[in-house]
Amino acid sequence: MEKVRLSDIAERIGVSTVTVHNALSGNKGVGEELRKQIQEVADEMGYQPPSARRQIKEAREFYTIGVLIAENYLAQYTTFYWRMYQDMAIIATEKHCFTAVEVLKKEDEIKTYKMPACLEEGRLDGLVVIGEIDKTYISHLKENSDIPLVFMDFYDSKLAEDAVIQDNFYGMFMLTEYMFEQGVDELAFVGSIFSTSSIMDRYCGFMKSMTLHGKNIHPEWLIEDRDEFGHMEFDLPHKLPKGFVCNCDLAASLVMDKLNDRGIRVPDDISVVGFDNYLYPGLPDRNITTYEVNKKAMARVALEKILKQIRNPKSGHGMSVISGNMVIKKTVKQKN
């Protein structure tokens, strides 16, 4: 039997999903006559409240956790999130969970707002969203679902309040400080800062270090590295800095290619750092000094959050920040 959703009840009566949720949850803002009507329709349609479903789930040995990844994160050179999902799938077996991954098409994300098929079919006990997606889509996702939601590598205090993120700010701050320690004090930042909250946080960490050293970034040294679909392409400025602080290792690798085309050596002439300690399979190892993200720890904490909500929906929500570590390789010129 197909699970009855709040949106099904809302459509039958002609009210919003939020109104149905408030009525069935005993929240304020719904008149008694309408509340009674909603309850009667819910009973007639066979709606099963979360508390009843939870008792059934608690009797089960395994849970099914959905994983949603936007298609633009799975394009060429951007498979970091796929590796993150693989780590999650392995850890899920330890926690008696099945995982079901689904790709969110761009049209569904920004136009049709179509819900994930595995969610529509009522097969999931919880859903993990990996990577930042459209906020309007998140609103629709929450309105049309009453299962636990956890977000990885993205946080929003109103929409994505239960989240696991990497330490973007201090990771990039530490990398930039390392550049200054080695005497590299004219720096550019490579990254589209309004593309994702992660890149913005990394830029803020970079700027904290710059500010502490009394430095301002030249406008031409703040370099956009991708378009709205995540495709990476950019040009370097004519006047070059002493070092490039890049929002990811792929951007750092592309910077190195462009410098090589100009006959400029890394690190002898210009220093470069990246972030993530990850390059697309097949690309050569460039020995990039970087900040390694602890993907396994992020996956483990995300699953723990999901299971906690399944077992106790009233448990608190919040953001968990997972620290990584600097990996010193060979792309920063050492101070004499």
C-alpha cells in the first residue's frame, strides 16, 4: 500500500501542506472545524502519523536512507561528492542501514520541483542531501516530506538546520597563514564565492588571514572559476601575484596548467595551494599543498544524525563542523 503523504491530504481538501501538518500535529493557527475535517480526511485516506510509523521502524533491523546529489556535482571533474557518498554507503552497513542514491536533475531542482522518486514511493526512513541545492527546492522538499532530513557540506539556519559541514573557514585560514609563514605575501583567491556556501566560507577564512597581515586583495586577483552549472573555466590576470589560494585542488591544478603555459614554474616562481586533497581520477598527482577533508567522519556524523531523528523526532537539530588537516606537499616555495 502506498504511503499517504501530507501533500496528498492537502490536495484533497484544497489547503497547504503546512496547514495539514499544523492540524495533525496540534499546532496553533488552524480552526477547530478545519482541523476536524483534516483529521477525518487523513483517517479516511489511511494516513499514518510519524509516531505510528516510528514504532514500526523501531521493530525493524535495517533502515533505508536516501542520498540526494544534484547532477551538476557529478559532472566531469566534480566527483568529490560521489566519493563522499561511497564513504557513506560503506559506513551505513555498519549501522544496519541500506542506502539509495538518486541524482537531482537541474530542471527538477529549479523548475518543476519534482520530488525524488524514492521519496515519492515512501521507501525511505531518512534522507541525506549532499551539496548545496536550490533553497526553493529545499522548501518544497520539507513541505512534501515528514522524514528526517540531514544536509552535508551545506548549512542554512532556517532551511538546512540539521547539517554536517567541513571546517571550510579555518581550513583555508590555516592554508593562507602557511603562505605568509613562507614569505608568500601577495595572494590571489581562485573561487566563485557566491557559487556555494563552502566557497564563501573558504574565502572568508582567506580574508581573515589577509586582514591580520594588513593586506587587501586586488580586484583582479579575486578570480571566478566556474559558471552557474559548475563548469570550471577561467583566465589568469596579466599581472600575477606571488601565490594563488584556490578553493579546491582542481582549481589549483588548472592554475598550475595555466602558469606552465606561460613558462612559470610552481613553486619556484609562484606558489599554489588547494583544498579537499582530492583530484578527479585520471588527473596526474600535482603534489598540491592542501587541506584534507575528513569525508568518512562527515558521513558517519550525518548517519548518526539521521538515526537519532528516526528514533526520536524531537531530538535537537544543529550544525556539526568536522575538522580536517593540512597536507604539506610541494607547491609552496619554502622560506630561506
